[in-house]
Amino acid sequence: MLKHRGFPGRLPGTDYQFTIRRANPKGVTPLTVRERYHDRRPSDRRADTAFVRALWENFGDAPFERGNLDAGRLSWLFGREVVPAEDPFDPASYDAVLVLNVDAARASFPKAFDGSGDEG
């Protein structure tokens, strides 16, 4: 499992994690599409915005390996702002290659790109 050095481990001051420390010995948690409802807590929206900003700052619009990025956090964005960059795609692989859909990410999380840091 690739470890993304320099990628933030979590949203500061919270328990919202962005990376995992080690591979899951029971198997890889697959990425799934999670529905984001409009009544999500502000802290959840801040975590999503900060995660999108970290993806943008670390990878830009280039494909990246899933590696140690947290499956739960990726799943909130998967299928919309983060999409598969390979075909066939294995959602249960640490080697899966993803890419930030910049247009969708800017539309959903504009503050992730303007540097203000608040929720999107």
C-alpha cells in the first residue's frame, strides 16, 4: 500500500481521518458511492472541503493511487468529485487509480479552491 507522504492525516482538531496507517488485514474496504444529504453537519462539510483541498494540492488533475487514503472519506466523494482513472476499476484495491474531477469538485466545494478553508 502506497503511503502518500505529506498528505494530511486528518482534519485538524477533529476525528475526521483522511489517511490510514496500515493496510486492513481483513481485506481492503471497497469504495462505494455515498449519498450526501443537504442537512449534513457543518463539521462533515468542512471535512469534505478540506479533503478535496488536500487532493487538489497533492495531485491536481493528475491520476493518483488510492494507497493509504481513507475509504470512508473517499466514498463521500466517489462517483462525483473523485472518479476512477482506469478501466477496469477495482474499488477494493489499494492500487486502484483515481482522479479528481476538477469541474465537479469546484462546483460542489468552491472554497476548497479559493483558499478560504470554510465549508463548501
